[in-house]
Amino acid sequence: MTARPFIDSLDFARNGSEMNGVVHVVDMPRLLEITANPEGDISYTIRGGVDTYGVSFLDVKLDGSCQLICQRCLKAMHHPVKIETRLYLRNQAELDALEDEEHEFDSILAEAELIVPNLFEDEILLSLPIAPKHEAGACEANAVLEGLKEENSPFAALAKLKAANLKVVN
């Protein structure tokens, strides 16, 4: 396991600092729990800044891939990770105030020791589909379903019974 680099998020943003590198799926334990295997690397760029209103932010860019589990066939599937987001840095009181109103900007708690890989892991987990599935036609489950004949389906038998009952009633 590699070292967990951290930054003082406000200082990083106010100085306009930038950090680049690669984080491995195997080094993100919460993501690793839901992936098919530990393969995958995510390249990142995190850049700090201050907007015209004096609010500090972090621009996060993640690009790479991981292997998720298809919920149809339960096999590994390639999932691209491509995230570009701006996260505004707020203190706890500001975050609490934002909770009560609708806002369109993502905000996180400004921390003196923000663990960078944890931030990336959070963003990746938030971006994942609830039920990942292969593209149409690429899933092994689709091939199995297409191989079933309609007359072997219990639902086809029910449809025939329903049709027969409609003829008797009419």
C-alpha cells in the first residue's frame, strides 16, 4: 500500500497549488469492496484556486478505469472513470447553512489534513452507477436469455392460458 498524501486544503487552494499523479484501485479500500478485481489505475490532477467571490476551491480531474461487477451476468466489466469537478471549501457552519437551502455547487469541509486519495475515492464512488451493467448485447446474460425459446418460458404458458380463458368467456 502506498503512502496516503494529504494537503492543507485551504492553503493549497489559496496558493493555487497543483498535484498530479496516479492512484491505484487497490489503494482505495471502499472502492475495492465493490470492484470485480483490484486492477485499474486512475490518473489525477488536483488544482487549488480562489474564485472572484473569495471562496477557495479544488478542481479535481480523474481519468482511468476500474473493473465493476455486471449486475446481469455477475462478470467483470470495464468501467471508465472520467470526472472533472470543482469542490468549494467550506467550514462546518457554512456547510450546515448550505444544507437548508438548495445550491448547485459541490462543497466539502476545508481540512488542515485532507487525505487526497480519500477525496478521489469519494468522487469515484459518487460517480458509479447504482447497478452497473454491460452495454446492450455485450452481456453474457443477454446471450443466455436470447437462447431460451418462448415456448419453454413459464410466462408463455401463462399467456396461452390467459388467451384460452378469454376465448371461453367470450
